[in-house]
Amino acid sequence: MIRLALHGGAAVRKVVSFPGWPVFGLEERTRLLEVFDSGQWWYGEKVRDFEEKYAAFQDARYGVTCANGTVALETALLACGIGAGDEVIVPPYTFMATASAVLKVNAIPVFADIELDTCNLDPIDVERKITNKTKAILPVHLGGLPVDMDAFKILARRHKLVLIEDACHSWGSKWKGKGTGAIGDCGVFSFQMS
Ligand SMILES: Cc1ncc(COP(=O)(O)O)c(C=O)c1O
């Protein structure tokens, strides 16, 4: 693990302020107006185009747009057959939607601990939390830092669990050369600021 600047390592970021959010310019304005003027405000050509390009950008075979990351999480859980009484292992250090989406589909979020050095879900503690009700593992690539996908894939295979990636923070992140969100059974993204 690289030594953090906080602990005397070299600073990666030299300027103090971070860019504002959302980031947009003339291209976004133009595209938005094109949709507005087209009168086709429902599922149309631009959405389909976006789904294809975003899926390719993230190395996924398919992409489906949703209203936001929370709805995408709920949709992914339902699509993977998670329902009443099933347990889904999630990290305690994340945005609330990772756990609330599990509740929304009537399943039970079970917290496993995070690793001290990455703050990501700890596969060792996840294995301790597996019961005969566990149906899925839902790790979060926190702040764009991928979780140990090799370890989670092995765990999922060994215990016959679904592996859903909460990739809401990790557009463009790669794990061993492959885009996050496209490594497990499915992955979920968000366009909120994190
Ligand atoms: C880790 C994580 N998962 C899911 C979500 C939900 O995304 P959205 O705000 O687009 O519903 C967020 C949003 O902050 C998030 O940080």
C-alpha cells in the first residue's frame, strides 16, 4: 500500500481546491436542448446510444439506464432474484442506499467489517457473516478504489452467492484491467458527485 501524504508520503494532489460539480459545458447544453426540442422525452435514441457507450466504457456487455443509483441497486437485486428473508452482505461504511436498497426488496442487509487500509469491505469478515440465508454479497468500490474482486469472486463461487458491485463511485476504475461493475454478476453506477 502506498504511504498516504497524511503519513509522510508524497502528495498526489498539489492544488488545494477540487473542481466543482456537476461538470458541464456547451456540449451538455446542446445535447440537452436537442432532446428538449425533439419532443421525445422518454426512452429514445440518445438513451440507447448512452447505454451502449457507457457499457463499453466500463467493459460491460450490457447497460440499462435507471433514474439513479438507488433505483439501479434495487433493480439489480430484483433481477438477481433477491427477495423476502434473503440476507445480503454489505459494508457499513458507504452511502445508505447500499443497505436501504436491500430493505426495499424485503431482504436483510447484514454488515461485515471494512479493511483498515482501504476502508473497503473485508472479504475475510464477509466469509464469517455467511449463513444459510445469505444470497448475495454487495461490495462498494469506495471513492473509486476497487475492492479485492478476486477474493469476492472466489467467495461467491464457493458459497454459490450472487455478486453485485456497487460501483456508484467508480466510473473508469479498473480491477486488473477490467472495468469495475462488469466483473461480478452485475454492477450499478450513479452520477451523483462521489
Ligand atoms: C456507494 C453509493 N451507492 C449508491 C448510491 C445511490 O446513488 P444515487 O444518489 O444516484 O441514488 C450512492 C450515492 O451517493 C453511493 O454513494
